[in-house]
Amino acid sequence: MPARRAVLVSLMLLCAVIGALAQPKPDALKLYREGRYEEARMLCMAEIEANPNNIESYVVLGWSLLSLGRYADAELYAIRAYERVRRDPRIIEVMGEAAFFQGKNDQALAHFQSYINLLPDGSRMGLVYFFMGEIYLRKERWSHADIAFRTAVQYEGNNARWWTRLGYAREKNSEWAYATEAYEQALRLDPSLLDAKQGRDRVLARARN
């Protein structure tokens, strides 16, 4: 009986181990892409605790914190990764977004420009140019904003909001015809977009005067 019990216990332990191995390993990037940002954040923190040099965990952590609106924390962990692990272009981009949302325009521009130079085929390139356009609007540099938004829509041509911002930059620069084109493209993509409709109406009224 003791021998049989020992065999049974061993089999149970073996089944438990096999079951644990069969469970898929949690994937922080998958959680992030599914919009489960807090879960992704917690998993990344655990991964970094286990391996402080895991740059992939830092990258997804930064993206998750940005999505959660925790911009100061995103900047803090991105700087830590940049200084202690590796000067990864994706980390630089996180630093740029975090700076943008905190109103640090010059810092954000510098980070975004570094990202463009270091990773010209990066997956967040369109977003980077969009943020640069917004910064140039803040600085009232209308032509620079036009160029940035125009580049952004080359990456994401179906983004009606970005076309609207391009129209606004052109409107501020008194480029009435080009502004109208951008607003109308936004409305073709999303006829219900109020900002685009109001912008187009403003420009058409101005052009008639």
C-alpha cells in the first residue's frame, strides 16, 4: 500500500507539472494589443523584477503606462531603461510621448526626431509625426505642422482625425484650397466628424470673402 500510494502521488505530481507546462505563458504584448493595459503593466513589472535587463518588458510597460494616462511613470521607467539597459529607439519614442503629454514640447521633439533617425521603419512612425504636428501647432509653426501631419497621413491614410488636423494646420497658414481638400478627405472617411465639417465650413466662408 505505501508503495502504491507513493506511485499515485508521483503520478499526480507529474500530471500537475505537465498541466503547468501546457499552460500558455502570459504575453504582455498580447495583453497590451487587446487593450488590457493594467494587466500588461502588472505583468511587465513582474518580468522586470525577475529580469531587470529585459528591454522588451520595459517597452511594453511604457506603452501600457501611456495608454493608462500615467505619463510621468512612463517617462520614469523609460529613462531608467534608457540609462540602465539599452538606448532602444522604442524607449526613446516612449520618452517622447510622455514628454508630449506633459507639455515638454522641446524634449518631445528631440526624442521624436531621434526615433525617426534611429528607426525609420518603426511601427509608431505615423503617430510620431502626428505628435510632432501637434507640437508645431502649439508653437504656431503652421508650415512645419502641415509637413508633419501630411507625413502622418502617408502612414495612416484612413485616419480621419489626422486629416482634420492637417486641414487645421493649413487653415491657420491661410492655405484655403489645401485646407478644404484635407477637411473633405476627413469627411469622406468619417462624414460625422464635426471638427472636419466645421473646419471646412469656416474655410469655405473665408474663401468667399
